[in-house]
Amino acid sequence: MSSVTTTLNEYRRREGTNRLGLWLFLISDTFVFAGMFVARFYLLGSGTRPEVSQELGLAITTLLLISSYFMYTAETAMAFGDTRKYYRSLMVTIALGTLFLIGVVAVEWPLAHYDGSVPTSIFFLMTGFHAFHVLTGIFFLVIVYRNSKKGLYTAERHWPVEAAAVYWHFVDVVWIFFYPALYLIGGVAG
């Protein structure tokens, strides 16, 4: 057996262990997000929601969902060795994620003006925890981008790119549940 085959076999073994670790982390994180989701409905019911901008909520949701498409494109491009498309798609993902973060933290939060009420407390808890995950996702993508520029990934060996994509899609799926709970379900509390 050649050293290249041995090295590739070792890479595949470590990749399997890393994959298990990532999924265990995401499952545990799901419980935290689910707890917030349940708290939203337990404390507010389905008849009320925080007073937030519907248009801004739709805009930032659209940005995040489009970023998921570009992350998928980046991961697929790397798997097929198309580095040009990979870099372009990854940069668009980072840009859209950053715009989402700005939309939530710099635009939506000042508009929501924290007043100490239960609806705004829930809103800031849910969006803040999600924004933190988007921020860590952006850091993860930047690290993957920098490592890609160093030539650390190939079509055969790109587990970190796949891990970043799985994490990014996880954050997007969480928002798919948070968006209607915060912006659509119920009338404005007041």
C-alpha cells in the first residue's frame, strides 16, 4: 500500500470522526434553539408577537436563504475542483451573511427598541442567539476561505468546506423556524 493511499485512508477515517462530532454538536445546539422556540410560544402564545418590521424581516430572511444557495454552490464547486466558482460563491455567501447580520443587529434591533417587555425580550434572545451563530458561521467561512487560498483543500480532501456548509445550512434552517415565530404568527403584542 502506498503512502498516498495510507494518507487518504487516514484522512477518510478522521473525516468520519469529525463528521460525527459535527452532527452531535448540531443536535445539541438544536435543543437550545428548540427551547427558545418553545419559550416564544409558551410565553406569548400564538395570538401575539413582538412589534417588528415585517418588510425588514422578509428582506433579511431572503438574504439568508439566498446565501444558503451560494454556500451549496461553493461546496459543490469544491467537490468538483472548480476553484474559481468555489471562491466566488463562498465570497457571496460571506457577503450575504454579513448583510443579514447588519440587518438584524444594526437595523432591526434599534427599530425594535428594547422596553423590557416579554415580547421584546424573546425577540432579542432569539435573534441575538441566532445572530451569534451567523457571526461564528461567517468566521468559519473566512477561515475556510483563507485555508483554501493556502491550497489546503482539494476535490478529494475538503471536509472543512463541507463542515462549513453543513453549519451554514443548519443556521439557515433554524431561521426558517424563527422567522414565522417572530415576524408572522399572531398580532402585535401591546
